[in-house]
Amino acid sequence: MNIIIVGSGKLGYSLAKQLAGDGYDIVMVDSNRELLNKVTDNLDVACVCGNGINSNVLEEAGAKTADLLIAATSNDEVNILSCLFSKKIGVKHTIARVRDPEYIQSTEMLRDELGLSMIINPENTAATKIARTIRFPSSMKVDYLARGRLELAEYVITKDSVLNNCKLSQIYTKLHARVLICVIQRGKEVIIPRGDFVLEEGDVITLTGSPMDIATAFRGLGFGSGKPRTVLIVGADRTAYYLIQELLSAGIHVKVLEKNKDRCEQLAEYFPKAVILHGDGADQKVLEEENAADMDALVALTALDEENVVISMYAAAVKVPKIITKVTHINFGEVLQMAGIQEIVTPHVIAANRIETYVRAMQRSEGGNMEALTRILDGRVEALEFLARDGFKGLDKPLKELKLRNDLMICSLVRKRKLIFPNGDTTIQKGDTVVVVTTSNDILELNDIFA
């Protein structure tokens, strides 16, 4: 697969490194020759020096025959135009990095009208990950599908768990939540279960459901008392903007410390329900005055890695239950974890991982209907998203009439933005997003689900 990456900053460089490592042919485009020299010195990729919205530069980079162009500069408008022009030249698929909140409100319209395959916002993606990390116990692994409408959460059955020796058909009565257990790891075996399956101590289960139902399920599993009520955010960058939105919508009390007065005034106008304070969060005295030690969680999001680390170390010293630290230089991640920093978030790496997953799904689909691929249980299980089109053989037929493979489960549908948990009478309609969980790796398009 031939891929053009426009922009060789942190996101562009991370993408080039990951995708080149996966064996894709990469061409990097940037007008900054010094940044390109760094790329050529460290990575096995081709480089073209020039403006990513110049048609001659795009053609030199191979836009006429490229399979994918990823526009990852720091300028939203340049990224959108680069995708638009490259599509006109001949690029099959385009991905744009778009960060401005004003654009994000029109994401679906932008994608549809401009023919973009994907819009990625590193800060928004990071905020979503942080919010989920805050909501769930540290031992939980959480992924999300269907543009955040569906969550996948791992849980280990303990001896005292309400699910120990429970049939899957009894899950609703036990947890009072509309969730499915779509995959179970028992020892070395990975199982796609049926309704009569009985859970045992030590099973690693993957629950699927809406964010609200997953939260309800965890309360039923005994984690309700751990729900955070107060979160302190130190530093008010773009990630903070999106994070405040997510936390407030989850009913969490949010306090923000920011040393830029103008930014404080902006946030106070945007989020009247949050407490926005003007102050230096890297100052221990300020943290003490704002009772940081009494918070359920602290998120360090200043522009400086050093400040974030110091703030997090203070939070650890005063025993804040959950601490999340933004770090832009990933080389020190392992050292920071050894120093006791609990959760490290690097927005451009999270975004690069999402794009890489999409690229793999695109290659697997080979022009078919696969929209996304997520690997869980250390890569032994795949969660796949498909768009149901005219060529799907099971359109408008009840699921109970379809002869499906034994190594998969249709765990949800999304129809006109509504999440549906299917039963035997449910039909898949044209335009539905179909989420399939499977232990196989040979499902390339939706018709492959049949026995």
C-alpha cells in the first residue's frame, strides 16, 4: 500500500515510523527541510520538500496512484485542502487531522461532503481516553467502537463476583444493564460464548455496551463506590477543553487550574458549571490551597512535560487515587512509570495508533465494507466494524435465519446513530454499522460471517 503523509511533526513522524515498520511504502511531504532531514536520518521513507496543498508537490509525491493520504500538519485548513486536492488528483482515501472545536462540531458533514475517509483529532481522542481511564478502575482495559457509542471492557471473574457460576443468559438480572459478554478467555483458550455458557472464577470476560450501560454494569460488579466525583485538571490546552466537556456530561465536578488569564476567561464562558481558577498548578502552594489532595483524580495537561511530571509526583505524594499525566516525549515513558507515574497519555501517539488501526482495516477490506478494526485480549480477538451495503446476503433477514460461523458474534448494530443490541428477530438493514467480534483473522468483509 502506498501512503503519503503531509506534515512531519510529532503526529506525522509517529505515523511514518509505525506504518513504515508495518511494511507500507511511505512518502513524507513537508516544506520544512530540517524536519525532513530528521525523517530521512531515522526512517526508511521517501521525502518530498514542498507545500502539501500544491498540486505539483502532491503529484511528485505520487498522489495519482497513492492508496491513502494522511494530512497531519498543525493547520486544519491546510489538512482539509490537501485531502481535497489529492482526491482530485487520484488518491483513493484521505485522512485529515482537524483540531479546532468549531470544525469538530461538523465532523460528519465535513467527512461526507469532502469525501474524507476519516477525521482525527489527537486532543479529542486523548480526552476520550483520559475520561474513560478516570471512570474505570485501574485494572480495567477499555476500548471503544462505533465512534464511541459502544465500549469494550475487560473484567476478571473473582471468587466473590456476582458473575461467578452465572449463566450468560442471567447477566441482565445480575447487573441490571444491557450488556453482552462477547468473548471469554479461560486459561489459554479464547471462547465466543452462547447463552448457556457458565462463567467461572478466573475467566477474563469482555463486556460490550453503551458507556452508560457499562457504567451500570460496573456498579453491579461492586465498583460503584469508586466513581470519581471531583477531578482537578492542571493546564487548559485543547485536550482540557474536550476533557471538561466529557467529565461534566458524566456528572463529575471539574476544577481547572490555568496560569493564562485569557484562557481562564474563555473556559469560564464555555463551561459555567466548571470551576476555572487562575493560578500556576506547578506551584505546590497553589495545589495545597486548592485541596488537590482531596481530589478523586488529577490530570496534568500543561504544555511542559517537566511540569506535568512534577505535578503528578506531588499528587502521588499526597495520595490522589488516580493520576494522569500528559507527556509529549515518549522516550521517557518507561522511566516515568518506574518513578510511580500511573497513567501516561501522549495525544499524538494515541491518534497515530487509531490511524494505524484504520489503515490495517482498510488493507484487510481491500475496498470492501470494513470501517474499523480493534484488537483485544493481546491481539487474539478482533472487533470489526462493517457497513451493510446492497451486496450483503443477509439484508433484511432475521438473524435467527442466518447460518453464521461459530467463531464470531454480532454484538451490536448502529442505525441512524442509535445503538441496537440484536436478538434472533433483529434484521440488518442497508446502512447499518455492524460490529462483529471474532477469534478468527480471515474475515475481510461482511459476507465472510456466514458458515
